[in-house]
Amino acid sequence: MLIHPNIDPVALDLGPMKIHWYGLMYIFGFLSAWLLGRIRANRADSGWDKQQVGDLVFYSALGVVLGGRIGYIFFYAFADFINSPLMLLKVWEGGMSFHGGLLGVALSMYLFARRYQKRFFDVADFIVPLVPLGYFAGRMGNFINGELWGRVADSGLPWAMIFPHVDQMPRHPSMLYQGLLEGLLLFVILWIYSAKPRPTMAVSAAFLIGMGIFRSINESFRQPDAHIGFLAFDWLTMGQLLSFPMIIGGAILMWLAYKPKLTFKQ
């Protein structure tokens, strides 16, 4: 059985300014997206240049931070926000919603597509393979902060972990599960899948389906937020409820991407 190492969330203390590990994870995520985006832009007939990649990452960074934080407040902590509106600004303390971030990025992609006169799904198909590594980094930030811990696990589970600031029960390190499945594994799947030309919307569909399925699986191990608990059946969580539309929407997009095109004989 393992014990959470209780890592100091402050990576560097500069007196009046403190640099948190959680913030550094976000920087890593944006930097990796920028570097990987430049690699994708160098592919033959990509239709992208380095300037566009930089601008897209900037737009997406704003969408992730604003959408993720607002989504967390709206979906998980609205009552706390009413009592303390300034909590919206305390991003370094954690509390970001993936689904809110997804909506924020979708809006940023729409604005980017309008500016550069690109189709929305051309932009989406380009950027979604870059997202999971940043998500992995974010979950490592959650692990450092000791948040998003899992449900009580069988004491015989070799990697069951005690989070002393929670209790003395062995728990699933669910933030690591999320980082590995929704982060590293999904990145590998999308990077390989997008390496060859695919129909428009197909890569975006694969992202939605993969992320929705992996999130639903991982929610089975994560301890629900105390102020929300289970929504129904003693197993349905808010994260799963928000993931179902992703799976359905992704399946529809995949069907539209690969459905036979109608042709008419003269």
C-alpha cells in the first residue's frame, strides 16, 4: 500500500510571488501543444503555418483557462461561488472542469476559424491530438495537490494509496488513472490515427468518443464531489453525465465523416 507523498504545491517561493506546480503543469501543456502543433504543421499539405499554430494555441489557452474555471464553478461549485465570487480567480488552488474547458476551447476554435477563414472542423481536427498531453499534465498537478482522490479500494490492491489529509483508507489514485487513460493513452491513439489523412470531423469524433469513454470508466473509481455525490442509482456521477453527450456526439460525427457521399447519375 502506498502513501501520498504530500508534495508542497508551491514549486518555487519567490517571496511576494509563489509559483505553483499546478500552474507549471498548465505551462507544460500549452508548450507541448505548441511544439506538437508545429510538427503537424510541417506535414505535407497540412494547410497550416507556424504563425497560425502559435495563434491557435493562444486562443485555446484562453479557452481552457476561462472555460475550465467557469465550467467548474457552474457544474460543481456554484453555491460556493455565490458566497465567495473571488474564488473564480483562484485558479492556482485547483478546480478546473474538463467539460467547461472543452466548451471554452470550442468557442476559441470558432473565433480562430472566423479570423483565418478556416472551417471549424478543420481547426478542431488539427488541434484535438494536441490536447491529451496537456490533460495528462493537469492531472499530475491534481496528484501533486492531493485532490480528485479515488474511492476506497481493496486493501490488497498493490497501488492503493492513502491520502493522509483525507483519511487512512486505501483509495484508488484516480487522478493517475485519468492522466494515463485520458492523457497518455488517448494522445497515442489520436496521434497515430491522425498521422494519415482522415475525412473531415473523423479526428474530432475519435477524440470525443475516446475521451467520453475513458472519462466514464475513470469516474467509476473517482470519489464524487462531496457536495454533489451520486446523481442517481448510487453510481452515476456528474462527470459521467457530462461525458455521455460527448460519446453520442462523437459517434454522430464519425458517422457523418464516413457515411457514403450521395452521387447522382446524369
